Amino acid sequence: MSAKKVGIVGGGQLGRMLALAGYPLGIACRLLDREPGCPGGQVAELVPGALDDPAALERLADGVDAVTIEIENVAVEGLEALARRVPVYPPPAAVAAAQDRLAEKELFAALGIPAAPFARIDTGADLAPAVREVGLPLVLKLRRMGYDGRGQRVVRDAADIGRAWAELGEGPAIAERWLPFEREVSSIAVRGAEGALAFYPLAENTHHGGILHTTLAPYEDATLQRQAERWLAAILERFDYRGVLTVEFFLTRDGLVANEIAPRVHNSGHWTIEGAETSQFENHLRAVVGWPLGDTRPRGHAAMLNLLGRVPPAEAVLAVPGAHLHDYGKPPRPERKVGHCTLVDPDRDRLLERLAALRAAAAST
Amino acid sequence: MSAKKVGIVGGGQLGRMLALAGYPLGIACRLLDREPGCPGGQVAELVPGALDDPAALERLADGVDAVTIEIENVAVEGLEALARRVPVYPPPAAVAAAQDRLAEKELFAALGIPAAPFARIDTGADLAPAVREVGLPLVLKLRRMGYDGRGQRVVRDAADIGRAWAELGEGPAIAERWLPFEREVSSIAVRGAEGALAFYPLAENTHHGGILHTTLAPYEDATLQRQAERWLAAILERFDYRGVLTVEFFLTRDGLVANEIAPRVHNSGHWTIEGAETSQFENHLRAVVGWPLGDTRPRGHAAMLNLLGRVPPAEAVLAVPGAHLHDYGKPPRPERKVGHCTLVDPDRDRLLERLAALRAAAAST
């Protein structure tokens, strides 16, 4: 009796939160994941299978109104094959660009979006010229499959670059100038049918060991907000995109510098469930099925705290006034994202006080 | 991998919204319903069976941390039997009182809660004395199984009471004085472990043909709010209650008059999903598993519009700025509650303007 059906490649926590956002709208989600007990499979129909298995993708797409993704590291060929018989959003070309740090850099350059200077590394012979070109310190990043700080090494001394590349498996990479930055912010936009656009306010992110730890939103700076919106609009339009798109930026002395694109809902947008009029998850689904986009306005100041390793006792977290808990249903494992908590308050100072209490509660066992 | 498991007797839209509120908290719900395609069964584990089938109730309760209800017309004996082996909230005695209009009236009287004068009707011989005792017009109400205006007749002329009772099947009933009222408001409270209490603000309800049509919240009147909170607290404490409790009131020239109790989450509390810090569904589950209660504060002025008969096109509803849609996944049927929409706005006048637009959109086909 659902009005629409959407297939989602991936059954992690993003798929879970998409599925939960879909039910009230009358959108039933079906997820594809190798793990039967995955977070998404606990709350929605699951097609068990590998994300690049053509037969499993066919089963995922059978009878759905559209297919989308909750993880960008999927085989683009599989998405392209599906796109010949069912709408696939975001467009596979956008997913391909976001999978490859070189393509991403070229996209930023083509659209005039500031990004760190970089050089391409295909063979060992490219290493020394790259050091000369981008300068030191630099960050050596594999072009593919990097996330949460994996697949990269900071190089401070030219003599170390060979070892760093060896540690990364000598795969195709880029060398990128390491930029001193003041903050990391992310911008989330959504594009719907007929080019409809909506933007969430910038959010400020704090990482620990490469993993997102805390998001505070909105990060209020009208000039930066306008810039980010213009750049995200350019990316969205280039691909005739539908759905949510996230860009992570460094805020340097010279302004915003684009770091990377996620062609999907994003951890730094989890605050929107309680903190914005319409969550990133609901807006992604609205966009994918072609419905009007929802209001992206914040409901106050919001803080999102990732829960890593294991979910603390709910009693402790929920005893913090106004705290909301999101448990992804995952078994504990060190550094794994197993849930998050959110706080919303009209007053930013009071929010920060409550966040301190929430951190203490989240550290309890 | 859920932290807690809760069994819910009933799989309608209230069970569906409870289950959806449970997932983020790490609470998995299992529902009991006769209909495999029921709204709740579309989003959570379903035990198929009648609500009074002891074997089905056993299957529902197997391995859960607590059992609760989403409909009050369940066999109290079944709940009492379950309560011997698993926590059942609200307590079966509270459910029993809410099932019987006579017990409800006696409860109001015992706790000093204003209610309309009434007389008990067991046989035809009670009809004429009841007219003399409560006066005309009166409302003849079956003691059991009445909801959404069913099981009752307004009697304006003493000569009509016999026919009215016959139309109701001559079952045990009460005759209640018909009170001229200005508004209908409802009060929703939640009681948790160790007597923790939280109250939502009063909401104003508009009914059409006995069925709730629109709720506006908060209905701001500090005196009435204090009175309602005192009375709900008295009911909750009398039963050592856990979970959400709703009382519907008439607002008459002489103040609040209690109409009826619902020992559960309530249609007039659906606005709390977007309109309050913590929804009635989340707070009910927190109470039932013994976790701290969530903040009941409103996020602004909220309007809830029931969708009756059939869900209008989502495109039309969602085109209203800020509109949220809740589709219960039910097949269309005249006058059936198939979904609801919500709006929240800091400004009440603007909310009412947007509500007019939402009504127009909801009437589209």
C-alpha cells in the first residue's frame, strides 16, 4: 500500500535512516546488502547480495520507481546498466566523479571551485615531480576507496614520499598540498525534479583520527553560505543531479577550499533529523521520486555527536535533557560508527553546555 | 542488535508510528494484529492473530522486555495473563477503566475531576429515571466499544430515548447530560519509571461527524494547563501507570469537563512528531522500557490535519511549504483515517494561513 518504492544500493546506517524517513511518506525502501543483519535490513526489505552483483541489482530494481545509493563505492557499471530500465539517482556519472579523487579535482577546477593544488601519481616516477609541484607538507591520497581518513598519508619530508606510497599499496593516487585550516565545514544541497534546489545551512565538523566526531549547525556566515550554495548548484547542474549532495570544505585563511564530494546523504547532515524542518533523508527521497522538496531551515542550533565503538547505555544518553538517540543496530567494534545523538536548542551557548553533558553521558558504560 | 524489544497489541497506525519511533532508540517492536497487511505490519515484525487469542499473545510476549497496547479495546484478561510473566504497560486495570464509560465516570468522580452528570442504564426500566436525573438533551452512550462517535445517540426528547437505546442494541449504557461546549481540548501526559511525569501542552481538536479532523497545539491557557496536568497526574498515580495517557475534555463556560480517557498514544498527539521536542510515540516507548522521559516542549505552533478516506497525491500535500505527510499504508475507504499532515510555525497566524493551503491541497485528487 505504499505510494512509491525505492531501491537503495547499500544497507548501512544511511540506508536505515533513508528507509525510516520513507515510511511516513508512503515510500517503501528495499535495500541491497551482503550482510543480512545490516542496519538497513533490520527496518526494511533486504535483497541479500554484493553491491556489484548484476543479478542482485536486478532484484533490487524489480518494480521500484527509482534506485539510489547510500554508499558511493559501488560499481558504476552496475548503476549504468540499471539506469537503462529504471531511473537511477544520483546519475552514475556523478557517482563516478565522486569515487575518484582525480576526477573530483578536475571537476572542481572545471567549475572554478577552489581546491588544494595537486599532482597526479600513476607511477613511482611521478613522486618527486609531485613534491616539487605541490610543495610540502602534502597529503598522498589513493584515488579510490578512501573514507574516514583511510587511504591517505601526510608527507612532511620529500624523502618519505616513497615509503608513504608503498604503505598505500602503490595504487593510483594524488599528491595534494596540505593546507593549514581553521575549521572543516560541510555543505549539503538537494536537487529535485525540474531543477528544484534547496540548501541546508553550513555545518561545522570536528574529526578525531579522520572520523567525524561532532557536527554543529548552522555555521553562520552569510558570505560562505552563498559561495557554497553557488558551487554546489554548479556541481548539481553539471550532472542534472537528483538527490542529496554533500561537499566537505576546509575553511582556510583564504576562504573555503573544497575537499571532497559525497554524492549522497552524509554523516554531517544527521543533525537535520531533529534540527531542520525536513531531514536530509526525507529530502533525498522526495528528490528521487520527483516530489516537491521540503523546507531545509534549521529549527535552532543543533549538535550531532557520533557514537563510536559501542552504543552507551540509552538511560545515560536520554537522561540529558533534549537528547535524541539514533542506534544503528550494529554490533560493537572499535572506532565503528554505531549511532549518534542530537541536541537542538535555540541558544548556542546553552547548546554547547548541554553538548558537554551529552559527551560525558556518551562516555559512560 | 536492538537494545530492547517491545510487544504491541494492535497493528494499526498507532502501532506503526510506535514502531518507527522505536528504531532510532534501538527498540524493536513486534506487533499483534489479525491483518497481515496492517499499517504496523508493513514496518515491523508482525504476529498474525486476534488481539484476544491467548496463543498469539504468548507469541507476542516471547522474549520482549515489555508489552504495551495501541488500542484500548483489547481483552483485559489477556493482558492480565501476560502481566504475570512480562511487564505490561499501561497496567491492565487502567485499560479496563478506559474501556467502560461507567468505570471512567466513577474514576473521574473518585478523583474530583469534573465530568458531565450521568446515569447508568442496564435495562429499559432505567431509561425514564435517567432522563429525569441528567436532563435533556442527553447523550446515550454504550459503555463499551464506542470510538470516533460510534455507539452513541443524542436524545433531545424524552420520548426518543427508547428508540435511541434500541438503535444501540440495548446494551449496557450511560445517559450523560449533553453539555454546550466552546471547544474540545485534549491533554496528553506520560509517566515513566519511578513516577517520572511529563505533560504535553493542551491541544485543541475539531471533529467532523465524530471523527477528529484537525488539532492545533499548543492551546495556551496556563490555568487550564495546570488543572489538566493535576487531573492527569491523579489518574496516572492511581494506576501506578507507565506510558502515555490521553484525556479528552470539553471546554465549557464553567471550565474543563472530562469526556473520556485513552490509555495510549492518541490521534490528537500526532502533532508531537514534528511539533514537540520528543514525540508521544518516543515518550511512550521510553516510559514502557523504563528510560528517562524526553522533553515535551512544543517547537512552535503546530497543526495536524487528518486525511480521511484516501491519501491525496503526495505531490500536492508536499508542495505546501513546511508540510509533513504521514501515510499509514491503508487501502482507501470512506471516512477511514488513512494518514495525516503536520505543519509547524513559530507564528500562529501564519500557521493558520498555511493550514488553509494544506486543506486545499489535501482535498485534491
